[in-house]
Amino acid sequence: MGSKNLILTGNKRLLKRPFTETIAICHKLLQNNPVSFLKTTNKLPIKIIHTPQIKIPPILQVKCKHSSQTLTALLLVLPLIIKKKLTLKIMQAVSIPYIKLVITLLKRFNIKVKYHKDIILYPSKYKLITSINKLIEKDNSAIPYYIFYKLNTLDSIQISTNTLTSTQKEIKIIKILNSLGFKFTSHLPRQLKCARTTSQIKYLTVNCSEIIDTAMLLPTLVANTIKRIKLYNIYNWNFKECQRIKALNKEIKKLGLKTKHGNNWIKISYHKLRNKVIIDTYKDHRMFLSMLQFSNNCNMILNNPNNIKKTFPQFLK
């Protein structure tokens, strides 16, 4: 870290996010409590003293239910600081697919970790390989947004053929569509074909733990296919660019749909959609992309379309 103290801060929304899990990990890995809070406990801004002493317990137990980034960063950093065998026990992980993706990456660097359920074993010795130019996997996370946007008229879409077996489990949302009669299958090279059939499913309950971001697309099904949907295991929506559970609940109500929500779930029921509604997107790219899907069913105005430049700048072109 060098010879100078480090101060970590962020924008207005980031200052509201809890850093409890990150700080707890720091206290387990760094001696003499090098982290201090400049304003509010467990929130930014944070001061870290220079050259803290590292301590590595034989078993490191961490909780990561707020942020997948906290966990993936830890998985990548540990090989740079550990010099002995380490058992990492993960409690309440927010996204298992991200763990698997990082494990794949570590093995590319010749760090032969072992992963089973919530336990990761780091070896005591390894020879790091850094000259890697092989692609692990293309990013398929944008695909569901294009599919949902064209859901009413979709026959086929030109994408990679490995989509249905992607390591990125966000693609599981396609399996949900298949259960509702859309029947996506790999067809020609780089093409996913859709053959629509009639589904008898009218009420849907979805565990969103592995599709935590693209799950925000699912409410639009109430305007197209089903009468009611309940999404649960969405707790970490509360710690994103906005408080997404409350925001989605408020904006969907503007459209006329009936909603209920809690700290870890939201339920949406069909009602006749209103027209000429102004929708707020809270400077959140996923809120914009989620609410945009309803534009195929009613007239609306969405504020701040530039939000999507963060992830999908070409989406509307």
C-alpha cells in the first residue's frame, strides 16, 4: 500500500452503502485495526493507515450478502498475500456464479484452488502464470435485455451459441421464458431461435439469487404473459445505484399494476396499464432497462436515458 495513508470515498449514493462486510474482512486480515471511519461507522469515507501488518488465519470465514464485488475482489487478492494453505468459508454469498467465474480465472493463472459448496481451498504453493491471452468467456449478461425488449415479436436473435450453457447464470432467465412457452434453442452458429407455444402458467414465483440483476426484467411478464409474479432473494437490491425494491415498486404502481414488497421480495399483479406515464429511473441503468420493457405495452416517458451508458451504451441504437 506504500508509505502514505489511504482515504476511500465515493459519490452520494456510494456514501450510503454499508461497508460492514468489507470492514469485517479487513479486520480479520490486517493487524492493529488499520481502518477508521471518518464520519459514519461502516460507511465511507474510510481511512486506512499505511503499511498495515497482514495476518492470515488458517480458516477465514466471511459474509458477503450485500455485494458480489466484495467477494470477487477478495478471491482475486488472496493469492497475492497468502503464503500458506488457506480455507475460505463463505457465508450468505450473494451470487454463486461470480464465485465460479473467478475460480475459473484463478486456474488460468495456475492457482489451483478447490471449490465445493461454500468452501474454497487455496494451495500453499503455486507458480503464477501471468501471460494469458485466452478468452475465458464472452459477456452474455446483456442478452436478456435484448430478448425482453423484443419479446412480443421475437423469432430469433443473433448471439453466441454457448449462451444456454454459460457460466454466467444470469442467462438462467432464458429457462424461465422457456417454461412460459417461448422455447429458446441454439439453432445456427451464433443464433438463438425462439419458437413460441401456449403456456398454462399464470402465477410465477422466482428465486432470484442467481439472476440478481436481470431479475428486474421479470415484472414485464405481467404485462405480456402471466397474471402475477413474486421475486424473492433480492435483498442486495437495497444496496445498488438506488434502493431498487422501493424504486421498482413505486414506478410499476405508476403504470397501474398492483404491487406489494418487503425487504427481500416484491410481488406484482396484473391490472390494466395506464398511458402517458412519466417514469423516474433514479440515475440507475438497470431501472431504466427494466422500465423500458413496458414501453411495448403502453406509452410512457422515461427520464434520464443516458443512464444506460454505464453498461449498454448501444442498446437504443
